[in-house]
Amino acid sequence: MNHTQDQPSGFADFVAGERAVLTRVSVRELPDGLELMLPDGQPLIWQWSDLRRLPDQADRDALVIGRSGDMVARLYLRDEGLRKDVQSRAPHLKKRDRTISLSKLAVWVSGAAASVAAIIFFLVPVMAAQLAVMLPPEGEKALGDTTFEQIRMALNETGLGVTPICEGSAGNAAMQAMYDRLNPTSDLPYDVQIHVLDHDMVNAFALPGGRIVFFRGLIEQAENPEEVAAVLAHEIGHVVNRDPTRDALRSAGSLGVLGLLFGDFAGGTIALFLANQLINASYSQTAEATADDYAHDLLDNAGVSPAALGTMFERLREEHGDAEGIVAHFMSHPQMGKRIAAAQAAVVEGRNYGSILDEGEWQSLRTVCGGAAPVQSDPETMDKKTWSRDD
């Protein structure tokens, strides 16, 4: 197109990015670029070499161009002759700008990763620890009650009800007598409720609000009441330290942060699970070791050998082996070998330890879910049962 020096080559719509309003401007072709005459009379020069076509725009009737280094300004060229001139004279019109350098992007990614790590491994645990102490006991109990019912429902294989609570009065009285003889009352932030669920899983755990849950399978596998008392003392240690509430708050916070990153896509759920397991492993191992130490002292003060906490672990290790290497890192508990050694080391040499229940109480506890007392089997022929990592 041929134009005199003072005549515009055409007109276009311009938006500077400050407001979503198109401004009509005159456009004049110069040897080194386009001159845009703004409504205020100020010219704006866009060099030919800086012009970039912006693809995927909603306006299909215009050639939309921007300027290298300017991510917001837009020029909409609808004049066919002006469009052809720009397309022929702008050498880098189809070039895509790298608006962010790789080095800067790497810095941003590293900073974001460090921020997320700081939130998950420092901020969330600190906040969870503070909230666990500040949370009213009524709130913890409500959380524990809800979780307890969810667990009962999840463990019922029929899907038609909940796993029953064992109601044997003599057996529950024996469990309460065991608790009373351990006498942890002065350490507790609230009263403790103990339940036995009629399920063959070999496990016990504590819930927020002072609720301790045993499974029938653990009581059946125990060879004496001291082993059950040792597990009870361990779970009381969790209650004393408010570990269940702290863990619930920490897991919720960690999963929330990780969920924002991974979202809900194929593979993301697996990554989310593994990351949360890794996070909880480092936390739970410390909490478990602390609960073991508390149990050793509580058992010793009650006249029960702390070694009882290790004897069941010894049988389980013989049956299932121990977790080594990276498997141990993902386990939520310390290795059994370390726990056994710690229990044996807590025994006071020369002290006479006794039984925490008499024979009648022990038989009542073993039949708390009804039926005859289970017959002890040789460890080598014992049916394998599930030992959960939540004990």
C-alpha cells in the first residue's frame, strides 16, 4: 500500500490492558514499524521486529497482534490491506515469545516446592500440635465418636450394619480392672472409654477424645493378660499425648495441601496416598516410640514387666518378619526389633513382677465377645491374622 507520510495506513482497535475497552486508533506504516496514534495525540511506535501474532483469539475477523515483551497490549487489525502489509513486513510475526526464562521458571518451581514442603513438614505439624491442645474436650470426643462409628461400619463385611461391640459384662469388668491397676488417671486430659470389637484383626488403637479400641483378635492372640495390659498402656500413652487428635488434624491439613497440588486425576490419588503415608510415617514413628516409653513406665509402676510389650512383637516378627529398608520408612511404626529391644531394656533387674489379672479375670476377658476361651496354638502353626499398623 502506498501512503503519504502524513496519511494513516488504516485504522485498528487497540487495548492497552489497563481496561477491557477497545480504543479506535489510526495506524501508519513507517520504515521501522507501525505508528499508533492514540486518542490523546501521543504516538506509540511498535517496531516491525517486535510484532507477534496472537493465535487462538476469539475475534476471527481480525489479525490480533501484540508486541514482544508486552503481555497485555493488543492491536486488532481488520483492514485487509493493512493486515497483508503487516504480515509481509513483520519478520517475526509467527515467532512465539518465551515470556519466562527457564532459569527464572526453575527458581519459581524450586521456591514453590520449598514453600509446600515448609507448609507440610513444619507449619501443618506446628498448627496441629497447637490445635490439639486448644481443641475443647467436647470437640475431641465428638470427633472420636464419629470416627468410631465409621470404623465399625467399614469393618462390617456384610455392609448391612456395624461391627458389634463385645458386651460380656465379666470380660469388660476385667478390662476395667486392668485399666484401674495401671492407674494412669493423673496423666489423662479426659476420661478413657475402652471397647472391644468383635473382629479377628490383631490390633488396638486410640481415637480422639480418650476412646481406646481393642479387637477380639488381639486378645485371642495374647498369651497372658500382661501382653494385653502392655498394649493398653501403649494406647493410654497416645491418649496422654493427644496423639490421635494431633494426627487427625495433621493428616487433614497435609491432605488438603496435597489435594490442591495433585487434584483428582489418574495417578494423582496414588501420589497423594504415598505422599501422605511418607509424611505420617516420620510423625507416627516418633509418637509410637514415645507411647512405648510411657507404657514401659506405667507397666513398671503397676508391677508388670515392661517386657510384655515386646513378647507379642517377638511372635509377630517370627510369623511375619520385620520391615526393612524403604518399607520400614513407609511404615507408621518403628521396626519391631527396636521396640522389642526397648521393652527388654526397660525391665528393672532384680524386681519381682506379677500378673495384672487373676486366672478368672483373664478367662472372662478372653470370652468378652462370647463363646469359649480360645485355645493357644503353637506359634509355628498359628493361623496368620492381620496386624494393622494402627496399633
